[in-house]
Amino acid sequence: MSPSDTLSVIVSGLEADPLSYSPRMDNGIALVLLCCFILTALALARSKKILSDMMKGFLYHRERASLFAVSTSGDVRFLLLLLGQTCVLGGVVLFNFFCDTNPLLLKKVSPHLLIGIYVGVCLICLFLKWLVYSFLGWIFFDKSTVSNWIESYFSLIYYLGFALFPFVLFLVYFDLSFVSFIVCGLVLVIFTKMLMFYKWIKLFFDNIFGLFLLILYFCALEIMPYFIIYQGLVELNELLVIKF
């Protein structure tokens, strides 16, 4: 067989199918997780006492928020970065969920764009929750109680970020099955909501009638909005698939 015949055989061979996208092979996600690990280590090293005081304040009822717990601008920056870390990890979780439930999404839309959208949604939701809590607290409750609740809420968000980090690692690098993913995610969500409800009772519960109003208030602010956000993200994903 001549060299030209050999070349024609090679050229006419079957083309290999491209590898499907996998988060474990994405350098961008690896970089994000590395940054989260470094931030977690620095936060535990530099702000461990503040985080510990916040958790004690959450578990043991105080009459007012610890206004002087965060003493330096560096501490404030670390706490804000921890909020951002929770939103980033939440965005990665949403990315994996929607890519599992809608495989066409990855074929049409850039994974980095999707992660950016989901992280942005988490940041917007966190900001809106702070606004709503502040506004409703200003109307119905006294300032010290509202400050105590907002501090407790953000303490939960900080610690949720620590819990999400190993969860995301398993999700990305250990092929966590979809069923296991849903179960672990629901456990995290339910446990967080139970802690929030516990703190609400500690701060706002006065009598049985007040408990009834508290349950309605909790459902309106902590359960229904997430169904609305989920449906909105489903519609957004469908729009992105059509547009791209």
C-alpha cells in the first residue's frame, strides 16, 4: 500500500464523538473551589472567635444583637466574602441540578454563563431577603429584635457555606448520584429551615395565636418564595435554550 493510500484510509476513518461536559474537568469550577477552600481556611483562622460568638448568640437567646462582635473592617470583609462564598457554592449546586434535569441546557448554553446566572440569582435573593426582613421588622417589631434576627439569619448563611463546601466537592468530583444529591440537598435545606424556625420562636413567639401568625409568616417568607424562584429559573433555562 502506497503512502497516499494509507493517508486516505486515515482521513476517511470514523470521527470520534466529542467528550460530554463534566464539571470535574472544568478548570473554572476547580479554581472556584480552590478559592473557596482558601477563603474557608482564612476565615476559620482569622474570624473563628467571631463565628463562634455568632453561633452562641444564635443558640442562646439574647435581648439584643452583639453590636460590637465585628470589631474591624477586615472582619467585615471576611464575613462578606463568606456570604459571597455561600452564594457561589449555591450557584454550583443549582448548576448541577438543572443540568441533570435538563441535559439540553449544557448543549446550548455555556456552563460558565449558567453558573454566573445562578450565582447572581443567589446574591439577588440574599439581598432581597435582607430588605424584606428589615422592612417587615421595621413595621411589626422593635429594632433590637429585628437586628438580632438579621444577625442570626446571616450567621446561618455563613455556616451554610461551610456545609455546602464538602457537599459540592462530593457533587463535582465523586459522581454523586441524582437521588443522593436530592436527599443531601433536602437534608441541608430542612435542617436550615428548622434552625430558622427555632430562632423565630425564640424571638417572636408570645402566645398560641402568635405562633399561628408566625407559621403563616414563615411560610410566606421562607417556603413560597423558593417555589417561585424555582419556577422562574425553569422558565429562564427554557428561554436560554431557545435563544442559544
